[in-house]
Amino acid sequence: MYKKAIVAPEYDKFQIGKYLKEVFGYSSRSLRNTEIYINGKRVKNYSKKVRKLNRILIKEKDKTTGIKPMDIPIKVAYEDDNLLVIDKEPYIIVHPTEKKVDYTLANGVVNYFLKTTGKIMVPRFYNRLDMNTSGLIIVVKNAYAQNFLQKNNNIKKFYLAITKGIIKGNEFLVEIPIGKVGDDLRRVELSPENGGKKAKTKVKVLKRNEKKNITLIEAELLTGRTHQIRAHLSLIGHPLFGDELYGGGDERASRQMLHSYKCQIPLINQEKIQTIEINLPSDMKKILKI
């Protein structure tokens, strides 16, 4: 991947390393994976100074991955030169683990990149979802885009969820620090002194069904802790419908009713926010109609 730029006057006499970090958002680590050219000449010393109107060419070296490409269906919700946003089905793990090395979403993404670009590319997941959670997952195609998003850190993520019980209040903030105790998979309320991490979830009630004793909500993640929505809703007494781990198990649901349905992403080097939104999956629609 190539990027080109003309040095603006305000960056005259900047060191090339500092220039690349401030203008393009590269980190010291990601710069190791680039080749830099000033006016057509390769530069290896990042302390070299640029001059105004210099022509800069950045070449990102192709990185390979040990993840095997596998023909797993990938449902694309959005794609451009820097991003791939996938509509993930439930019941699939995002990334290989010690116990599950194949048939993950990552295997499917590597295969998708191979088919569309002819290259084996690293699947850089900006966010992840639990195996049984469905919805939008953001994959970043290159180190520059990854650093840009991490530096700006203003992606907004929204979920639709069905909870057990009738939630009182229309909009509120759940702000409970959570953490893991021992080998327990669950996240519980845990003080910062005991290793708990700050966690904030904004909850908006969309629909209540007194007869079915369920509530449909929108949850916006203001922090990104593991199991955050699942743990927070359980802690306020309304676990997700079907979530056996957090006390919401129900024979009518084979998974927790949680779906990442919308995200808002700042496009790379553009003053534009891309909103991506998808529909509820069929199993959640079915629960709402029971």
C-alpha cells in the first residue's frame, strides 16, 4: 500500500519520524513496517528533516499471517480501501485460540482478502464479539488506518439486546467497574483496588412487553470491556434473554440475545463519519414475536 503527500510549510524542518506521526498517525512500532522516500530517494534515518514542498512516498510492507485461509462465508456490511465491516453470524469465534485454531471468522477474512486482493493479509480486528453475539465487526486493512482509529478513538458502537424483566427508566448510564476473578469466565462488579476496570454502558429502552416480561433496549458502549453489556445488565437485575452464563438462560433461546447493529466510524483522513446499520437477526425477531 502506498501513500503520498506534499510537505506543508508548517512542517518545514520537521524530523521525518515526527512528521509521519503527526500527519499520518503512525506509531514508532508501525513505522518499522514502512519504507519512506523523500523526492524519490529512500530514507532510513527517521531523524532526517523534511523541507516544505518535499514529495513524500510511504510504502507499507505486506505482512503475512499464520492464519489459514478457509472458505467461510463473509457477509460484508461496508468496505473501502482501509476498512472492512462484517455482519457476523452468531456461533462463530472471531479469532483462533489454543482450543480452536480453524473455522474462525479470521480464517474467513484471510480467505476473503486472498480472493479480493490476491494477498495473504493480516486480519486486524478493531473490535471483537463473543462467539454467540451477532453483528458488526470492524477489520482494519493496514497499519496506518489502525493507528489513525486508535489515535482518534471515537468510533461509536451500538447494540440491540433483549433482556429479562421490565426495565424501569427510559435512558440511563450504567457505570460499574467490572473484572474477572480467578478462572471464572464471568465479569463481576470489582473495585479498582481489586483489579476492576472502569466500564460505562448507556442504556435506552426501546420497547417493553409486560406479557412476555422482556425489554428491548439499545446499548451504547462508552468503554470496551469484555462481556461489558452482559455483565452490566446482569448486575442491574436484567440479564440478557438466553444468557446462561449471566443468569438469563431460557429454553426458547440458544444464545444471548445481543446484536451489534450500528457503528459510526470516522473515515480515514476525511472529515466524514460513516454510519453502518444492519437489521436484527431472525432469532431475535422470533423472541420478540413469541
